[in-house]
Amino acid sequence: MTEEEQLMQMRLVLLGDATDDSQDDLFKFYLSNAKAVVLNTLFPFNKRVNDIHEKDFRLRNWQVRCAMELYKS
């Protein structure tokens, strides 16, 4: 899942329109925060791991769900 796919998913769920990019900067902010949570949880002592692989659908999907919860709160 690419970042664009993550953004489309967030747009669809939160805004009701997958093409509405008006909140993308905010969504990217929350995706970044969610990524930090994932990496700090899974690799707390390995600071060399600094990204979630695009092909890891489970982690990317969790990142989107976490970002949406952050956005809603």
C-alpha cells in the first residue's frame, strides 16, 4: 500500500470522497505520527529501521487506522 493509497483510504472514510485532497497535509501529519508509533513499538531499540515497507500491507493498514483515530480525536 503506497502513501497515495493510504491517503485515498483516509479521504474516503473521513471525508466521503477519495478525490478530496483538501486535508492531505493533515492526513500526512497523522500518518507520520502513526508510523512513529509502529516503529517505536516493533523496533524500540533499533533506530536504523525508519520506514514501513510499501509491501507490508498489515502495517500500512494499521498505520492508516491509527492515523484516522488520531484525526478523529
